[in-house]
Amino acid sequence: MKPAMKENLSCEFNILSAEAAGEIEAKRSRFIAALRPCKNEEEARAFIEEIKKKHYDARHNCFAMRFGTPEKVLERFSDDGEPQGTAGKPMLDILKGAELYDLCAVVTRYFGGTLLGTGGLVRAYSDALKDALSNAKAGGLLIPLFKGRIVNVLSDYSYINKVKYQAQMRSLFPFKEVYLEKCELSYVVPEEEACDFEKTVTEMSVGKAEVTAGDSILYGRSSESGTFIY
């Protein structure tokens, strides 16, 4: 059984683990939203071109993208011919509000013959993206990331079961297990619990287990891959 993610941890930001889509209709205009995880702007631009080729007969393909971290973020958006501020920027604001990074959103519009006005366009593009995000959430594709550390434990076999018990009690993810002359165990530990786990293992092994913590990392958990380092 895979350990459950603690619910009281402070989320750094969210990512999308797989593609998602949504669609709405407003006064006979169709607004089709597509989301894809992207590592950089180059991947996002390629995704936008894919959507444009797929919907070659559509009037507009507006987009918004975000990359990086809360400390350093790159953002781009486009109204693609719609009145300024009615499509790309509202879409970007939704991604920002969801604290999502490393993804691109494209909303394609098939014109239905009736003008929506600036307010109507903002609502339509926003609602299409919200529908895609709602579908992504329902499918478990929106993944929160947390700060943590890889804590390494080098011990002889006499203490290894106690180490595993302490890790299990904290629902820690075993990152690596090596059994040779000594046991080397590595765990993904939430940032705020790393010091306490180190102290507990050191005390219960009477200082005979070597415990070291690595640099800060970001990790998450998905239904498909379990706990992963981002």
C-alpha cells in the first residue's frame, strides 16, 4: 500500500500531470480549451502550433502559459486577434489563481455569428479554461508540489527495522533501498519534518546510524506514479 500524502503540508505550487480539455458554447460560438504540461516556452509554442493545425478553420486560438516557480516565473499570453484583454490575459489570470506552473493553455474559438462584446468574450474564454481545469481536477491531473529533503540513513541490520517503522509512521516515501554489508535507506521527507526524523533515527540507534539530509527538493504524488521528485 502506498503511503498517503499528508494533508497539512504547505503546498508550494501546482502542476498539470497530463493533457486536459474543456468546451463551452456562448451564443453559438464554440470555445474549446486544451491544456498541456510544458517544460519551457519552446514546448508550449509547439503545442500552440499543433492546436492551430488541428483547428485550422477556427477564427482564434488564444493562449496563456506559465513556467518556473513563484520566485522566478515566465508568463506569455495572446488574444490572437480578439479585442485586447478579452482572452489571453483573463486566461493567464486563471492559471495564476490556480497557482499552476509549467503548462500552456489554448482556447480555440469557432465564431457562431453573434458578437459577444468584451465582457462576453472574457467570460467565455475564462469559462472554457475553467471547464478544462475542472476536468483536470476531476481526473486527478492537478498535482500539488511540496518542499522536502532526501534523508539518507546508513545503518547495520540491527536498527533497520526501527528505521523503517519510524518512516512508516510518518508515511515517508522510500526513495532508495540498498542492502549490502550495511543498509542504505533514502526517504523523501517533508521539509518541516526532516530535522525531527534525523534526530529520531540518531537517538533510537544510539548514534550508530549515519543520517544525512540532502538539499531542498520539490516532490508531489500522482495516482499513476505515486510519490515523485519534480
